[in-house]
Amino acid sequence: MKDLTSSIESLGKKADGLIKAYRDHTERIAQLESDKEKLGLKVEGLNHELGRLREENKVLRMASAIKGDEDRVSESKRRISQLVREIDKCIALLND
């Protein structure tokens, strides 16, 4: 009978340990999911900032090209032609 009682007590302790481990892991999973969501929002914000900075860089390059340096006259013409083509494409899409 003592063996049965000690076996039951041992199983009870193991079950308690498993329940505690389960709760600990559940809390850890919840924390990791929260961290994942926060990092996802941070990545989204950084991607937005990267897009803004790329657009700003594009504008600054265009302004520099239009500035009128003798070395950049052909670059300025090329950029203006590119912009005119983009505008023409937009107008064509609006007309469709």
C-alpha cells in the first residue's frame, strides 16, 4: 500500500510540475507574441521612414540636377525627360 501511495504522490508532483511548466510556457508564448507585434509595428514604421527618405533623396538629386551645374546639364535634361514621360503615362492612364 505504501508503494501505491508513494507512486500516487510522485505522479501528483510530476503533474504539478507539468502544469507549472505549461503555464510558464503559455506566459512566455504570450510575451513573445507581444514582442513580435511590437517589432512588426517598428518594422512597418521603419519601412515607411525608408520610403520617405528615398523619396526625399530622389527630390534632392533632382534639385541638384536642375541646379544648373555645367557638368549636370545632360543629367538635368535626362531627368526632365523622364518626368515628362511619367506625366504622359499618368495622363494616358487617366484618359483610359
